[in-house]
Amino acid sequence: MVRIQESELIINPRGAIYHLDMLPDELAPTVITVGDPGRVPEVSKHFDHVEVRGQHREFIWHTGYIGAKRMTVLSTGIGPDNIDIVMNELDALVNIDFSERQVKEKHQSLHIFRLGTSGSLQAGIEVDELVAGTHGLGLDNLLHFYRPEPNEEEKQIIQAFVTHTQLSSPFSHPYISAASAHLLKHFPTDYHTGITVTCPGFYAPQGRVLRMGLAKPELINLIQDFRFGNHRISNFEMETSAIYGLGKLMGHHCLSLNVIVANRINKTFSKDGKAAVERLIQRSLEIIAKI
């Protein structure tokens, strides 16, 4: 076994992983990620018992129980770069022996659920409704720094998407990864399903114009119109593709669940985003606690 050097796996003086400041036994096998640090207590208030809490920078986490189900809720901050930190450190906590600095012989797979807010790209998916992402399609470049292994359907979808949108160099070449079928099957008809697009920014990458013009002003319409068999793009946000892509490479089960706060086609915005997020949390926890 190769020893992982101190500069590569950073462990703080209390023996915790660097950015999350979490010990291996403080992480539950079911993980809920939220972008907003303020959303962590909004999730954990539904726990029957909070066992331990931690915080370092934007990474706030609570581990506790709903019934016999142990779970951790963790804030990631915004964007694929933060997801790169979170996913690698979550994986390290379960699959690396910190004392020996070696990869464990037996792999452990986490269940990772993102609970987030999102913009709809279909007129029929209204604000305040819920979406479970069948795939994460990345317009960022994170996964290109790894060695992705797309299956045949994923290759075909991304080729069709690039042909349809002409979105490649000088932009990052898009990539796609499927959700965990094991987790997705548990979410019923009150969740819309579709491909979730992940953007590397909130303004121009999502087609918003304030003072500066867009390099590709037709992109939103092209994304909305894209179809591949029964697949369509339902929504976009800033984390899912990185979670799905890294989760697949690391052998974890991942599913992104979003509430729609803006419909970019109808030009509408939720009148009570806080209540919409609370509905997402309550409904999703009901299901997650039983998996």
C-alpha cells in the first residue's frame, strides 16, 4: 500500500480532515449536502437527536438520528470547486485509514443526497415544485481533471447535447453522469424528473444579463429545447454534476433533489422561498429516513 503524504491528505491537530474538520466516526453513512450554511440547522431541526456538530469556514455539519437512521447534514457552499473539496474529504473519511495514511482494503459506499434550490428550464415545472435529477450535466470543467468513465448512454447524450448547443471549446466541453438508480427509485411522482444542468456561475453562465452581454445569448433556449429519447433538461443550478461525477468515480450513491425557486421560461420567482425549501426538506427526509 502506498502511503499518502502529508501535503496530499491534510489532517489537522485533532486528527480531523482539514476543510470539513470532521473525524471519521463523526460522519454518518447517509449524508445530506446543502449549499447554504444556514440551511444545516433547518435540516437538523427535524432530527430526533443531534449527536455532534462541527464548523470550519463555510463547512457546517450536524450528525444525528431520525429514528434509527444516522445521518449527517453538511453545507458545501456554492459551486463545483467546493464540491471537489467536500466529495474528496467525505470519501477520505470512510475509505482512507488516517493513522496509516493508506487506502483501506474494503471500500465503503455513502448515500449522498443534495437538497438544493434551482431554476426550472421547462414551463410545466413551476416554482415551488420538486425535481429529482436523473443526470447531472456539467458545464463546468471539474471532472476533466479526473478520469471519467461515461457509459454508452452518457456518451450519446453528451454528444447530442454538444451537437445541439454547439457548446464546447472555447467553453469547457460538457460532461454528464447519471444519478444513483438505487436512490432515485425511492422518489415518487410528486418529484419531477429530468437532467439537471450544473453551471460554473450564477449570472452569465445561467443566461442572466445585468451590465455585461452574453457570449452565447441563445444558450437558455437551446438547453430548454434539448431532447434525447425520453430525456429532457428540467432545471439548472451549481453543484449536481460535480456530485454525480465524483460520486460515480468514488463508488458512492448520489441523488440531487431540488425545489424550484425560479422558472426561467415563465420568468416567475417563488413568493415564499423559505416555505418552498422547508417543503423540500420535510418531504425528502421522510423518504431518506426509510432508505
